[in-house]
Amino acid sequence: GPGRTRPRRPDRPGGSAGSPPPRAGTDQELLKATLGGDEEAFIEIYRRYRDRVYRFACRMTGSAEVARDITHTCFASLLETPSRFDGRACLGTYLCAAARHQSLRHAGRAWRERPAGSGPDLRAGGGPSPLEVLLEEQGWTIDRGAGVRAALAALEW
């Protein structure tokens, strides 16, 4: 009812019984404090965005283990080179963009390191594009001919 607050879940930011309450401040203020050596400010940034970055990385990679590594890398990178964040976007957007970049790097490494013969040779002429392979793995198909015909039909001559 009114006036009652729900207890925070332990798996949510600031949710465990032994953790300090969430800290106030904008992302920029917290990042500036982090640069000044304030460890609690960085912990608050982590609390605010870890779930979002992790879920995003999970969707990108399909792997909880890889998503954990990517989440760690994104926050470690922010701590090591905070000058990469220029403040044009919100910090959560920046961290998700970093997670996207790391996810794509992971996918590229996985593709290059795959065992020989485990997938189509995309470098050979006439083979499927990487997008087509990805979509096929997800159960989608592309009818190249229909797409090209539709695009040509849409052009004004």
C-alpha cells in the first residue's frame, strides 16, 4: 500500500543487504569522481549499467559466459581510458556501444578460429554473404532475386 517500499532484489543494482545504498549524482559527476580516485563512484556507475550492458551482450552473443567477459571488458576499458567517453551520449548508450563493438570482435575471432570445413567459405566467389549465413543460422532466408527485383521496381526511370 501507500508508504510501503518493496525490498530490493539481491540481483538488482544496489540490491544486496550488505551493499551501500545507491549514490546520487549524474553519470558525468560520477565519472569525474572516478577519475579523481573515488572507487565508490565507479561502483555506482557499475551498479547503474551492469545489467543493461550484460543483457545487451547476451543478446548479441547468445552466450552468458561471453557476455560476462564483454561486460567486464567494457567497464575495465571505461576505468582505464575514460577519455573515450566524450559525453555526447549517455553513459549507458556508450557502454552498450562498447559491448556491441566487443561482441562483433568476439564474433569475428570465433569465425576466423572456426575449424576448417565447419562453415561455407565466404571468400570464394558466389558463396553466401556473412549476413546470409547469420540469418540462415537464425532460421531466416533471403531470396536475393526477389529483393533485387523489388528494389529495381521501386526505382523511378
